[in-house]
Amino acid sequence: MAWTFEATERGYANLFKTATLKGGTDAANAETFANKIIAAELRYRAVQAATGVPWYFIGALHMRESSCSFDGVLHNGDRIIGTGGLTTRVPAGRGPFATWEASAVDALKLKDMHRVQSWSVARMLYQAEVFNGLGYVGKGINSPYVWAGTNHEQPGKYVADHVFDSDFDDPQLGVAAVLIRLAEKRPDIRADLYPATSEKPPMSETEPATPQDKAMAELAVVLQTFAAQLKTLNDNVGRLLEVQGVKPAPVPQPAPQPAPAPVTPPVATPAPTTPSTPIMDRPGVGLGALGLVLSGVLSTLGIVGPPAGESATTAGQLLPIISAGTAALGATGTIGSVLNAVMSVASMFMQRSQPK
């Protein structure tokens, strides 16, 4: 197989998704070099402006070649900046360079990185391996230049140009290791390296989450949030109606047993003079109707997603159902007690979905 980006993109992406930092010295070094790269951001950004290569990836290459020392050229770490000399190691004969930035631009253009149009994490890892050389491909191992310090590291390293030691454990960090730590420290870098993921609270190590657990937790959050907001809205509507002189019909209560009393002729009760409508007497009806309208608007705007089809979302399906149910329950005057029951059930789901 030709080692092209198109042929290897998925492999690099999948490895990075499952890559984790090792502990101990590797974790400490990752923290040290991530801080150095961030501290020199402006210098790396100057090279990015000239080449289009992401600044933090330049920093990761610089870490690998010269431990982030600006005395060593980006090509191979040779300390020739400002000396008038040329590089002696591969690639030999490059230079002279008056500044580190000039050497970095030359090193990146030598590998045609300035021609790359789109930079994904897979592209960075591919370019890092090409930058160092594809010797590890022939050895059948993951390149330590890329993966050292992560769970994907394997024994073996070229300890000198064209000299391979199959038992050598690389003490240096690989490019992927420092990228992982940079993503943990900088949200903007994380958004570049993990574009399709979002941060979530860690789950219990002893009780990993199942798809059913995750679905239950998401449903509980939707139910609890919606019920709380709907109950608050219902209470506010009730208070507003009272201010306007419209009293909602009371919820039927069990009649107390009256004490024996003399029978008296019924007295006619005058009809109420305050105007009233079924919706005003039962605020839940109005809230339900308003919820249905809002569900349609939010679905059209793409905020909650459609209620049906391949792209349907939980919120898009639940909101119309809950709104219709609210209207129906409002007509019976039991909306308050039902909302309390919904909140109780949602709280129970939340408790069940919490790690033990």
C-alpha cells in the first residue's frame, strides 16, 4: 500500500481517538512541553502565517527535533542559527539561517506542508511521520516520533540516521502525546483536534455507561427541564390571570362530610359578571397550545430537531407530545398535580442514571 494521506487518513484518525497519555515521566514531560509551546505561541504563529501550518503542530515538531530550543533548526535540531553554518544531519546542507523562524519555514516547505489546504489531526499525524521519514512503516511498528508516550507506543527506534534498535524504548514524547496535552489545556486546540466530540462528565470506572443508561440520562434531563419550565410558566399565567380579575376554575377537591343541619330552601346564585373562557379557566390548555406552536417554530429553526425522520431528536419528539398532553390535562384542571408527578419521575431517572 502506498503511504499516502488518502490511504492512511482513517487509520491515523482512529488511533488518535483512542490515544491516551501514559503516566509518570511521560505525563510530566507532556505538561512541561505543552507549557513551552503555549508560551512561544507568537513565534510559532509567525511561521504559521508564512506556511499555513497550525502553530501548535509546529510546536510539537519543534519539541521532537530540539526540545523546543530555539537554538536548533526545525529540520533536525542542528544548532546553526546565526552561525552561518549549514545542517550536517539529514537533511544536510540546509541554511544558513539568521533566525529560527526562517529555518522553520524552510523545513516545512521542504516537505511541501505549505501546500496542504486542510489540517485535520489525521493530517498532522501523517505529516509528522512523513517529516521524520517512513522508516518505521517498513519495520511494521507505530512510529515513536508520533506515538511515544501514548498507549499506542511500541518498542523500537532509529537511534541514529539509518540505525534501528528493535528493543529501544524512546524516552522522548511523540507528537501525538503533546497534542493530547495541548488539547486538554486549550479549548481552541481541542476544538481542532476533536471536532466531532464534546466533553462529558467522566463515568464511573466500575460501572461503564451503556447506551440505555445514556439515553435514560438524556431523557431525564429533557423531562426535568421541560417540566420545571412548564410548571413555572403555568404558575405565572395563573398569577397574571388573577391580576386581570380572571380566576381559573379550582381543581375539584373531595367534599368534606357536612354536619347535620336544617334543610333550607336553595338560594339562587347570580351568574358571575367576570368574563371567562375555557382556556382562561384552564391555563394548562393555553400552555399546551403555546407549547405546540413553539415546538413547530423551534423545529423549523433547527433548534430542537424534527419530530420524525432520520434526523429526529429526542427533544423534537418529546416537546409536541408533552405540549399536547398539557393541553388535554389542562382541560381537566389537573395540570399542576401531573407536572409534579412528571418532575418526581424525572428526578427518579436522574438518580438511577448517576454512577454508583
